[in-house]
Amino acid sequence: MRASIIGVGKTRFGPTTYTLVQLLHQAITSALADAGLEARDLQAFVVANFLAGPNNSQLHLNAVVAGLMPGLHLPGWRAEAACASGGVALHQGLLALNEYDPVLVVGVEKLTGIPGADLTHNIGMAGDAGLDQAVGLTFPASYALVAQEHMRLYGTTVQDLERVALKNHTNARNNPKAHFHQKNVTEADIAQGPVVATPLRLYDCCPISDGAAAVILSREPVDNRSAQVLGSAVRTDAISLVQRETRTSFSAAVEAAHDAFRQADIGADDVDFAEVHDCFTIAEIIAMEDLGLAAPGEAVELLRAGETAPGGAIPINVSGGLKAGGHAIGATGIGQVCEVVKQLRREAGQGQIARADIGVTHNIGGVGGTAAIHVIGRG
Amino acid sequence: MRASIIGVGKTRFGPTTYTLVQLLHQAITSALADAGLEARDLQAFVVANFLAGPNNSQLHLNAVVAGLMPGLHLPGWRAEAACASGGVALHQGLLALNEYDPVLVVGVEKLTGIPGADLTHNIGMAGDAGLDQAVGLTFPASYALVAQEHMRLYGTTVQDLERVALKNHTNARNNPKAHFHQKNVTEADIAQGPVVATPLRLYDCCPISDGAAAVILSREPVDNRSAQVLGSAVRTDAISLVQRETRTSFSAAVEAAHDAFRQADIGADDVDFAEVHDCFTIAEIIAMEDLGLAAPGEAVELLRAGETAPGGAIPINVSGGLKAGGHAIGATGIGQVCEVVKQLRREAGQGQIARADIGVTHNIGGVGGTAAIHVIGRG
């Protein structure tokens, strides 16, 4: 599945007083302007969102987006796959290119400032109602089980998790769109974080962010700022950890990466950098292993050696990731693509890395129930 | 967009004690058996659902479906477009055929028997949170405004609405899968229905149903039981009636019908029968006009002449429609296709109509915010 990304737009991730509709509008107009297009040039759209129903009492978001483009009546629909909604929407947008060109893919989430919203309950809906929610297996608890098992099997340490947090908070300082762009987080801050679910502490957990992100896909590039989608794959798995054979790797991600790399005709060695789904610090380590950037249990060696920092051999989450860049759930998978395109175009300013010709995005729903992987190259 | 429908499966629509997951399982296994396939033969799936988040505390339904197919890890995602979720999912399944073959499209809704669920609030999420929900513009109220305007402009009468209800309840008696299959509804019952929102009374409103429906799509037919998708179109419009120029026609449906008929290379005269989105009786009348089966304001003439009955020139909702067949929201658009395929195959038993070579499905989200139209022919 090959195509061009001819425009990108992303709001700042983080708490805001903007509404769901305003965030959508900002990301869409920004991506259209970046592509040099107007809404009437579009032929279809996909809108990604996870929680607007339970959290904002607003479903039928494709009609909400249609209201922002009066009279156009475009084909359009909403994609939902928990925290992988954005990556899945991108895959759908690429499939839609077979009939429509260009296609807008926009993701949005508005989580903060909703009186009475029970975010723990709502986010829990990404887990099984019976097997997970009913027994209190929240997402921090699930990822804590994952971390415990990874530590037991491979000797991964609390200090390794702290290294992920420190790197990503440091990276976020160079990304003006990052949730924690303005927050100086030190080793001491991280070490003093209160326990959330052992071994995960405060700085092991990504924040809850508002935000939106959009891309414009087309069959052909417009100019050398257009990035190229070289591979796109989605895979699923049983929703609950208790239905899986292993907790230290997500089969959906392994298989999606294999498919996406095959499409792109690359090996893991060809990947210059990656934006991965570090909803918890342990998830970044597992993402690297699932992508084949390190053998199982060996990602921490690259981490300890500084090779995943912006100046290292394989920079991971230069944007700050979900951990410090923010997690605006339905927008996250599309926001990752915006960050990769920024690097490919050499437009990342203080955060620009030196070798950025092939980037990968890795977007996970739930505890590995969905994985969406994209390989993106320079125009 | 052409393809074959090589398998169909539909549960009975109506209140049940089966769970969301059990309903999914029943429809999927039924469609697979009908196609002579096993789950491992599938290459991708789409799951349509509207309210499992707010109503069942279960999002991430693609991972729930993946749990029913252990170890397969298929590409899959959820489609949501309010009451048009099913029709939109079918369109997505057809787009997915460019990469995957065969593709399962399944829709599900579990609305009854959920302690504490506020169905009026939840269903209201298909309307705008500010413009509709906040001012009490529920769906019966919105469609009442539509009916009032249609009556004012075209002289449509309360008796015309009653004719739709009586026809569809009569049709449901021949459909064992219909919500009101066992209910004998008379003219007197309908005339005595209490007012819901003037001019709509009880029998003008479809019921709330549980249910699931599935189809298997493939690029090529298997045998002469395979039906052919000849056209597939989705269009959107601003979510709220107050944002529209007209209330007596849905532009999204008019434009989707035009596109689907163009793809199929047919005119409205070539349509033998249609399953249309009669969430309220007035909606069936408008559907006929939006599809071009009658000029604006003239559908009632066909209705009064009995031409929309099973023995008439253009049978509408032979299944009982949403009105008496039931409205299992996320499953409805796919259930319509199952009903059309049943007719095309001459497998409709007592409900079989004589001329059934080209059928149309018309599936609406909200009050016309989304429309999905499919043209389906004999194999």
C-alpha cells in the first residue's frame, strides 16, 4: 500500500479549553493549508476517535466533520480501535485511495474539562468488559503485569524504565507541540514518582491529552515535501491479556511490522527512527522488540547505551512520544505520522535528527488488541 | 465498486438475553457457514456498531471480534456512523477488497436489558451535542419536524404514515427474523397509538432491537447463490436538521443514490425492490423520493395504490423494514443486505416477491447526516 502524504497538521497535545469540534477544525485547516488545498478539493475523509461517545456525548463524528465542510457531502466515516484509532484510520484512508483522491484522515480526542466524566471507566472500555473491567484490570494494572513479566524474563530494571521516561521528557523540550514541552523533568523527579501499579510509577505513565492531528493522502506526490507511505499494516489480537500466550510481546504488532516492512521491502536495519506507542515506559521497550529493532529482551541494551536518544543509532520517540509528547487518544496514531513527516522534511528545528530517510510509526490499541504500523519515507 | 456477496448471516432482531459477543458469534458463524468458509479463510474484517461504548462499556470491538478467532490476528477495525454504521462498514469492506479477499463485515447492537442504560441519551449521541441534545431535539422530535414539513409541502397525511406502518407490520409476519414477526398489528391498533411527537405516534416509530448481521465479501462469486454488489456509495451532511436547507429530503441520500446507481449503470426504474431506512414511517416516504423511485411529494401515490406492497410495482421493506423488522442499530445496514440477498436467491419463503433481480439498500445515520446506498444484483 503506497501513497503520498501531501499535507500534515497537528494541534498542540495537552489540556485545552478548545472543544472537540474546534480541535477538529484546527487540525483539518492546518493540514489543508500545508497541502495547498481547500476542503472542496477532498474526495473523502476518515475521522478517528476513541471516547467522544462516553466522554463527550457525541457519536456520529463523520457528520460533525461534514458540518465543518458545508455543502460538500463527502464520503466519510469514523474509525475506532481504542488507542490505535488513528493508525487504523490511516490504513482505511490508504484503502480509500483506491476510489477517492485525495483523502483526509483526521483524529481527535477531547478528554479534559468534562464535568462528571469518569475517565478511568471510559478508558477501560478498551479492555474486555468482563475479563478486564469487571475485575479492576485497568490499563496501568495491565501494563504493570507486562512490565513485571519482562523484568522476570529478561532482567529489565526500574532504572531502564526511568531511562525511557527521562529520554522522552528531554525530547519533548524540543517539540513545541508536546504536552510537556515546557516541563523540565529531572532524574530526581522521576525517581520520586509515586507508585501507580508496581513497578510502574507516575513518570512511567503517559498523560491524558486533548488534541487533534490530520494528514492528507494522495496517490501521487505534490513536491519533495510530500512523504511516501511505503507500508501500512493493521493486525488484531484477543482484547484481554488473560487470553494471550505471552505478555512480553504483542503478536499483533509483530505481525503488522512484518507485513509493513515486507510491503516497504526493508528490514529493521533500514529503519532510521521510529515513533512508538509508549503509553507506559515498558511499552516503548516492547515496541522496539516487536518491530525487530532489538531481539527480545535486548532493547534495554540500546537504551542503556544511549542509542535510542536523538543522536543515537536508532532514535525512538524524538517527539517525546506519548509519554511526554502526550496521548490525545484518537489523534495519537496520526500525530505520530505528523512527527515522522516533520523529520523527513527536515522541519523539526531543535529536535531535528541527522539521519531521517525512513521512519516508522507504531500505534497500539488496548494492551496489544490492535496494532497499526506504517513505514514512511522521504519524498 | 463491484464485488460478490458469498455469504450472509443474520440473527433474529428483537430483545434477547444473548450478549453482544454471543450475537457477534452467531452472525459470523452463520455467514461463514453460508459461504462454506471457516474463519481462517478470512483475510480481514470490519465490525459495525453504534452504542457499545455508552451502552455496554465496551469499545475496541475489533479486538473483541479477534477474540472469537483465536490466533488469526486479522486486520480489522470498527466502523461507526450512528444508525448508518452497517452500511458504512459494508462500503469499507468493499474498499478493503483491494487488499484483502475475502472480507467479513459484521454489525451488532445490544440495547435491551442493560441496567442503568439511558437509551434516549445514548441514541441522542447521533445528534449534535449542542444543537440537538442540549435542547431536547431527540430523534422522534427531529423526524416529527420532518413529517410536519412534508405534510405542509406535499399534503402527506397521517393516514399515509399509517399505511406504511400497516404494510411493514404485515410484511414482518412473513419474516421469521423480524422483531414483530409474531405480532398481529391491525389498522385499529395503529390508529389508537399514543402520540410520541406530533404527528408521529407509537406505530410510526421503529422499535429498539438487539441483533447482529454479517456478510462475506469476495472479489469473485463462488456460485449462483453469490449476489453481486453493483454499486456502493456513502455521503455525509451536517449532523443537525437546523444546519440544513431542506427538511423533506436528505441530500446525503440523494447524492449517494446517484453515485451508486451510476456505478451500477442503472436508473431508478431498474430497481425491483428496496430495503429502506424507515426508522419512522415518514422516513420510508422520503427514502423513496431520495432514491428517485418517486418524485418529491409523490411517493404517497405509490403507497396509496398498494404499489409498495410485496405484490406491487416496487415492493419496499418486504422484510418488515426497521419499523417491524427491527432496528439493531449497528447491524441494520448489514441486515438490509441479508434481506435483499435472501430475495435475490429466492430463499424468502412466504415473503418471496416475484421480480427480484436488482435490490437496493438505503441506510441512514441520524437525521440524514450519513447515507449509505448499495445496489445488489443476482449472481
